[in-house]
Amino acid sequence: MSQTGINRERLLASFVELLHINATSRREGPIARHIEAILTELGASVRHDNAGEAIGGEVGNLIARLDGGLDAPALLLCAHLDTIEPTEALVLRREKGAFASDGTTILGADDRAGVAAILEVVHALTEQGVPYPPLELVFTVAEEVGVMGSMALDTTGLTAAMGFVPDSSGAVGTIITRAPAQQKLEVTIHGKAAHAGMAPEQGISAITVAARAIAGMRQGRIDEETTANIGVIHGGKATNIIADTVQIEGEARSRDPRKLEEQVAHMVACFEAAAEETGAQAEITVLDVYPAFNLADDAPAVLAARVAATSLGIQPLTAATGGGSDANFLNARGIPTVILSSGYAQPHCTDERQDEEELVRLAEWLYLIVRQAAHT
């Protein structure tokens, strides 16, 4: 038992149990039922919203509340239930103070680490019987496929003054205060089919048009705040047919709204220019995926995370990220929220690892954030 009341062995056992529950995006029913049973037993009120119906999933976001017995502003803790790939038939390796898979599946520490840490904080607070601020717990679905769960989150009844999302790789102690907005491009190039051997000059190759557009496009790392990528392309029917249609999916991200607007406009212009030059047509749709957020270093959520980390002897560090998470939409809904590093490495890969001590420190960090809020 640590000085914070976090039970190391219970935490690690809970983490292992969660790792063995296979739950990919839109298929989070088993892990949602597991967590609901635990929280109900600990005295939380639990509900599910309608996000599952909205996104074609089997269950909605799980939302729980514990009163805590202290008359203080509520705090929100959030983690996501889905993993990027299946963890079915996971073979767990535990060696040199870390968890890993055998390399045939991902581990799923992203974000089972966050889920386990939040559940252990609730266990510890309940055991100790000490008053704490009201806790609002949100376990989202479909985070890994465009933060769809938090986009559809029903915030009715949520009153939290600040939020914390343990969902980032790296050593515990990093507080992510800035994250980009993302826009997605869906493009269909319409060319003209023709026989590739007998009358190629009569066709307009949609593949060639797409290649011309993409070749002239700024991609990758645009600057320290902005990235862009063409990630998916489909088209063509056979080698003896000039391809008349190609579908393309791409994205751009930036923490600066002006830069995002400029990058997306540039990508659209590349497709339009290539189509005009060749006599093809470009059908382009731009979709907002998630909004950016930017919290000052003196924002209450940042200060609370800093103070708690320092109390653990950890040097806190604020940082920006290039990815999106539930924190993007929580901030957009008026709950100032930071992302906390969770101690895992190589997320989304078969060599993903979770350090045991880092997981314990994560739970202690969250615990102190809650407990110290009782004295502010």
C-alpha cells in the first residue's frame, strides 16, 4: 500500500484483467459491463448515454458520479474503453517490471492504463472513507476512430470545473495542455474510362489526376503546429481500363486555426487544379473531426496536476501534442481538461509496453489531484 492509499497489487491485477477484455471501437460492451459492475458496487450512480446509437456501436459512453461528501466543485476523470486493434487471444508477458504482449497482438495499455488507474482511485477513496470533491467519471467509446464517443457525449448533468484524461504515452508527469484541431478530406476524382490498349487517348485517368494533385501537395510535418497526410486511396478496375474513378482520404491538423484553414485550402486547390488541367472533375468534402484546445499554464486544471506531481516528487512538464483525444471535445463543451501521460510506450504497436511503476505513479497522481482539490 502506498502512502496515497493506492493498492499496488489490486491496481496491477485490475490492469491485467482489463487487458484480457477484448473491446475494439464500437464493440465496447464487455468492458463497459465490467466497469459498470465495479462502480455500482463502490456506490457510484452509473448511466449510459446514446452515443452507441449515434455512431453505430453496441453501447454508449459510460458516465458515473460519486458525491464524495465534500461541498466543492466536481472533478472529471476520463478514459476511453476501446483499443485500436483487437486484443483477443492476448498472450501477456510480464518481465523487467513491465507488461507487454508476445508480439502477436497489441497490449492495449492505451487506454487500459487510464481505466485501471481511475478505478483504483475510486477504490482507495472508498476504502479510506475520507471526504473528497464530487467525482464525475466518463469512459468513452470509439475514441480510437476519430474520438466519436466524446463527440456524441451527453453532458447533461456534468458539472465538473476541470477534467483530467490519462491517455498519453511517456513518463508520468507530462501535462498536455495544447492539442490540434483536425479536418478530414474526402475526395472523389471523376475521369473517363477507355480501353487502355486500343484507345487510351480517349480516357482521362483518375489515378493520374490524383497522382498529379498529391505530388504537388505539402504533406508531413508542415511546421511545429501543423501536419498533413493523404492516407487512403482506392480506384481502378483492371489494367486494361483507364481508371475513371478514384476515392482519396486525407487529413490536416494544426493547433493554429489559421494554419489549418490555409493547409486544407491548399490541399483542396491541388485537387481542383489537377482536375481542371486534365478535364476531370474533383468532388471534395471537408469534414471537421475535432476542435483544438489550448490551456494556459496557470489554468486551474494545469496547476492541480502540477501540484500533485510535485507532491509525488515528480518534476511536472507541460507539453503540446499532435494527436486528438477526448480532451478536445471536453474542452469544447466547457470543461477545461488536460491530458496526463500514463507511462506506456509504443501505443498502437505490437511492441507496446506498460511500466508497472509508472502505472502505480499514474494512479497516485490522479489520487492526489482529487485529494488536494479538497484543500483548495
